[in-house]
Amino acid sequence: MRTRACWTAFLAFVGVAWAAGPPYAITNAKIVISPEKIIANGTILLRDGRIQAVGEGLGVPADARIYDAKGQTVYPGLIDAQTHY
């Protein structure tokens, strides 16, 4: 549970802090797109503070900073899922 919270915080930080920096790649992660679609060994490529690509076997740019997420799971960011108006 703590690892999941750390990755969620990391992805939020990447989006804000590195908006105009070099590309980043999170590699070797189990990526949960939806309950029916899971990428077992995927890559998330971030460029200019946005997710550019998600998938398996993606090419990582030579100038990208690479974070190896082997053994980690990445979930989509769910913001304020329990809101009442």
C-alpha cells in the first residue's frame, strides 16, 4: 500500500515539477489501465509534463531519464473519487 502511494505521489510530482524538462520513462512496471486491461511489463513515457505513451515494448528516447519500476504496479490517477456536491 505504501509503495502504491509513493508511485501516485511520484507521478503527480513528475507532472508538475518537470513540465518542460527532459523526457522520463518509467519502465518494467505492471500498469493497470482498467480491471480488464493490464500491461504486465510496460513503459510510461512522459514528456513536457504529460503522458506521451503507455505500452509494452515502447522505444525510450536516448535522452530520457529512466526509472526502473520492476516489481511495482502503476494505477491511473484517481482524483477526488469520493466527492459529494
